[in-house]
Amino acid sequence: MKKQIPAASIERLCAVFHVLEELEASGIDTVSSIEIGKRLGAASHNIRKDISYFGEIGNCRAGYDVRKLKNHLSAKLGLNKGKKACVVGLGRLGTAILNYGQLGQHGFAIVAGFDSNINKIETINTEIPLFPAHEIALVVKRKGIELAALTVPGQATQETVGKLIEGGIKGIVNFTPAVIKPTKNVFVRNIDLVGEFRNLSALSTLTI
Amino acid sequence: MKKQIPAASIERLCAVFHVLEELEASGIDTVSSIEIGKRLGAASHNIRKDISYFGEIGNCRAGYDVRKLKNHLSAKLGLNKGKKACVVGLGRLGTAILNYGQLGQHGFAIVAGFDSNINKIETINTEIPLFPAHEIALVVKRKGIELAALTVPGQATQETVGKLIEGGIKGIVNFTPAVIKPTKNVFVRNIDLVGEFRNLSALSTLTI
């Protein structure tokens, strides 16, 4: 551990960064921790505490300078540096992510795609270099890829994760139905579309 | 409000349900609240409390009967009843979700797709009926659609959400970069791919 900032705070600070982007796009110059908290459904004192991990910035009474705080967080969170990413599993979802322009615009360059089906690799029309799945560890290491979007079928998850870790991956956004547990050096975000639908369904069944 | 079960508990119970599915698929018959908690990164007493909202089931010392608890939660969370869903915005991601078989297999039938581009509607090859965006409210109401996956461009978000609400939608999985705030009767899950990459990036920058 370089610093003792809790993961929950890092996550919240990324959300604060997103709010600041939206405020800047709306032409808003200053914002209070109360307003940021409202938008995120978090207590304002938590927001202030999270921001204070990176030292003093702005004046809480006058509000934060949106642009200044945004740039400050961007530098401290390392969001101002480009990172290389890959997509593993080139079905419909994988292909959609491969071509999702927003990632590149925000500094996440997709530099490789992988699939176990060689025919698929040869027929997908993209400028991004595609490789067979057995080359994952090699290519991830060679290109210095730090992040991966995982869109393989559930049963291929564990094996694929092993290859990514072998290549030195640092973070995985997991779209498979299988839950991947984070390890010491690899962070994981599990995104489960069926799970999201279930949550909404259960919430509306039980509370409306 | 029908019952006073906190949203966080409902969310955790959906996650418990998912764990039970995985255990059942692995041929495991009984499970303790400690084991469930471990898999979800939650305290076992929280798991027991959440489950107890739906009355007594199983014996904590002997462990829960996986299949029995799964069916119990399924019924209580309303996951055993099919729900109708739609996809709004038929770009790559929208089309991927439109054809994502897992949703149908878990009781979420995609019964409509919408896009503002009429040409797109005519050229997409699918068995799911597609409609122009101006018919959203009408079709959602007529078909009794409860859930929507939103994959329109960011600037079209607010207007589209208005139409869905007009049609009586109950839940929205939001894939646009815009954050949608939940209303009293409409639940929202915001999924932000760029945000997920940022989280991973910041976590690995600050803690490895």
C-alpha cells in the first residue's frame, strides 16, 4: 500500500470527479460539499474527508472551485494518465465495448481484443488488433495492458482470469455471470446485467 | 411502501440469491451465513438479518438448505415471476443487450426495442419487435413493460427517461454517461463503463 486511503473513499472520489465533470460541462464554477453529497447520496462530511486525503484544496465555506478540484483529483487519482485496456471475449457485448468511443475519449485506449474463436478474430471489422485467447498473457505483458473488460461465457471465466493475471493485468471489469474475487494485486468490478434487472425487479416488487 | 425492508438489504438479498444459484450449480446442499457473507464481503449477522425479514427459514447452526432458501428468496423477492423489459437506443451496446440470452433465461423477457433512427429499426435483424422512439410511452403502457435498459446517447437521456416514466416504467438500468436520479416510483441502476475503468485505474494507482 502506498497510502492508506480506503477503497470506499477512492470509489467515492471517482464519483466526485464525475460530478465535477458534469458541473463543468454545465458551466458551473463553484460547488459546495453539500451539493456534491446530494448528487451522490453521500454525507457532505464524508465528501470533505475524502477530498482532504489529498491535502488542502479550496475553501469549504465559499465552495470548491470546480475546475481546480477536478484537475486536482484527476492528478491524484491518476486519471490524467492514459491507460491501456483490452477486451476479452468478442461476442456482441465484447464487440460493443471494443468500439465504445467513450473509453478512448477518457484516456482508456483499447489496444487489443481476444477471442478463443479464430474465425471470429478474422471476420470482425475493427482497427484494433485482435489475438487468439491463448496469447492473452503474452500480449498483455508485451503491450503493458493494465485493464481488461471480460465478456467471455461464464464457464471460461476462471481460466481467462488466470491468463490475464499471468500477463500482469491490474484491473478487470467483469461482465460474466461468474463472480471474480479480487486478489492482492488485481482489482475487480463485477457487472452483472441479470443482477441489475433483479435488483430493480425486487425493489419495485417490495417497495412500490 | 408495502414493507419496511431497506433498499440495501433488498440489494444484498438479490446477491445472496445469486450466491445460492452458484452453490446449487456446484452441487452444494447447505451453506452457512458466514460462508455467504465471505463470498459477498458482508458480515454474517447482516446476512442473517436480511434473510430474517422474510420470516424464519433454516437453522443457522446447521446452515441453510441451499435449494430451499433459494426458492424462498425467489418467491419473496418476486424473482419467480416473469417481467417484461425493453431496450431503448439500438447502437452496438443496445443491440447486444437486445440479444443477450441470459436475461430471457432468468425471466426478463425483452419484448420491445426502441430507437429514434427509423432506418436502424428497419435494418436490425431480430425477432424482437422494434419501434420508433416517439412510441415509447404508448408501447411501454400497452405491453405492460416494467423494466428498461437505456443505451441512448447522453444528451437524449432526460427526454427518454420522461417518456419511459410516462409509460409507467418501474425500473431503468442506465448505461448512458448521464446520471439518472431515482424518483419515488422508478428505481434506477446507473452503470457507467468509463466510471468502472476509472475506479480500477485509481485503485491500482493508489494502492498497489
